[in-house]
Amino acid sequence: MAGRYGNLDYPRLTKTSFAFGVALFALGALGHVAGPALFGPLPAWESVLFTDMEMIGVAIALVSPFLFGILLPLTE
């Protein structure tokens, strides 16, 4: 029997979205550290891109366990 939102695998969604957020944060932080060390000064748009990757990664990693692990399973 499908739930209200279809047949969703909440544990898998929680783990993969959390891992995506952590990976996005790690790539942004690595870009901030390794980019200037390997390629010299970065243009402003690349610095903004890495900063946005870090902030969005943290937001996804913090929100996804509550959304897919707690909120959506409780509403079915």
C-alpha cells in the first residue's frame, strides 16, 4: 500500500540527502582552500560560488534529516 506521498524510502532519502549536503559543503571548503593554492587568486564569482556551496551544503545537511526522517513519515 502506497503512502500519502507515494512509495518513498525515507531512510534512503535521509541518508543520501544528508550525504549530498556534506559533499556540497566539503567541495565548497576544498575549493576555498585548494583553488588559490593551485591556480592563484580566484575571480570573485568563483569565491562566491564556493561560499554558496558551503552555505547550501550546511542547510541541506541540517534540514534533510528533519524533513525526510521525521516530518514526512509522521504525516503519512
